[in-house]
Amino acid sequence: MPHLRTVHLRRPFSFLMAILLASLLSLTARSQSQTLITSDSLLNSGSPLSVTYTAGGAQGTSVVNLATNSSVPLWMFYPDAFGVSGGSGTIVQNYTGSGSFIETINLSGLPGSGVDGYPFLLYGCDNYSDCWNGQAPQFPKQLSAVSSLIVDISYALTGTITGSRNVDMLFDQWVCKTNQPSAQSNCLEVMVLPYYSFPAGTGQPLVKTINQSVIINGSPATFSWDEWDGHPGQNMLFTPHTLPGLASQEMRFDMLTLMKTATTDYGNSSFTWLMGVQPGTEFGGSSSQSYQLTISKLDIEQTLGSLPAPPTNLTVIVN
């Protein structure tokens, strides 16, 4: 009987080393990149909370906690009616717990300044180092430590939001010199305004127009922002190139791109710590206001680290 011999195919050593190197690079990439996503993006896992501010009255922060664990803060909201010292009416802020956060502004007898108030919702920290970080993303975070900060928001402004008055929908972002700021002067205010109806405009010089790849109502699109220089003040603004923007939309975009652009163009490299994500609505320019902002989705996806670039100095020879 003939003898059968098993033949073992040997791969070249260089080939095996190439496979090992690729595996190590893959593991390194995974270890250096991590995406943290808000667990209450659909605004339905917190305990319902409704708070009414009365014109000229006291203001206080309100914290939405996880319905199944009251020690876990999901969001903070605040009426911030800093210019309303009298008049009449209310600001009602309502986290329904069933898929929406609603701000209803009904005020009269207002001073009609450029901005009389800014009721907002916050995840992360404010510019005085008070923090609400009960979901996965963590703030403050250095811009250099984040490779992307995707914000996916669905909002609708209804009521009287045009004409001889100032109304917007904005993200009032704070990029600070330290991770523990104690005053507004420690921070650069970066205002990102998907909707901006201020008849007199920003009153600031235009820096440039930026085209950003976004997703609007589920479809890829290009959104054009006008960037405005806030000097001598300590702020930068991004408004829609085509005003006033959409009063109702779902918009998914990378907030990090705008934060880095603003800090670079402002010309002060010491502003490096992003404190959080803070959407809301400003009002002013009229003695009366009557409108509503409804947010039905607020998804924050914070990707830490960055994927390493593929090496360019390696040569693999396969025999």
C-alpha cells in the first residue's frame, strides 16, 4: 500500500506578520475610539416635570431625573428670563416624559430689548461648573479629546415667531479656558442658530460662510452657516445663510466642527473645554411674546479619541 503523506502548507513569515500587524492596528483603533450616546434621546425615560415661571418672579433650575432611579439626572432646564423684571404672563417648561420637552412663552409688558430671555434645556455643565451628566456623554470635555460630537435634534417653533420681534432657536454653547470655570468671562460663547428671526440682524461683522454636510428630515443635505465675529465681546455666532432658517425640522450635524471653527476664528487658543449641549429659544425686540418651542428628540453622540491614520512607513513583502 502506498504511504500517504500530509502536506502542511507554510505561509511566509512576512505574510503572517502582516496579518498580526493589521489585527493590532484594529485593536488599537477600537481602544482609541469610543462613542457615548444619550440614553434619553427620545425624551421618554425621565420623570415628568413641569415648572411655571411668572413674569418678574424668582427663577430656579429644574432637574429631570431618570424615572426608575431618581438619583440619575438626565437634563436640567431653566427659564433664564434675565431681562424680565416686570410685566405679566408666564414661561412654562414641561418635560412630558412621553417624548417631548415643551417651552411655552406668553409674556407682555416686556422691555423689548435685543434679548429679554432665553429659556433652555441643558445636558452637561453650565459656564459656572454646575453639571448634570447622568447619561453616557460626559462634560466638560476638551475639543482635542473628541473626534466628533453629533447632535440630532427634532424641534418645532409655533406661534408668533416673525415680524417686529426677535425669536430664534439656538444652541448656546460655552467653550472655556478651564474645566472648572467660575464666571462667564472664563468662556467663549458660541451660538449656533438653526432658526434666526432678528430683523436687525446680528450687528456683527461677517467672518465667512461655511457649508456643512448634515442630515435634514432624514435626507443628506448641505447646510450653509454664516459665521459672525463677536469682538469686542466674547462670542461667535452661526446663523443660517438663508434666513430665517426652518422653524420646524429634524437636523443631524457635527457640533464639534462649529466649535473648532469658532475658537480658531476668534483667535484665542485658550478656549478649549466644551461644557455641554444647551438648546433653547431667545426672545426680545417686542413688548409681548406668544409662541412655543417643542423638542421631540435630542440625541447627543460624543465620540472620544480618534482613529489612527494608517502607517505609511511599512513595507510587506510576500514571497
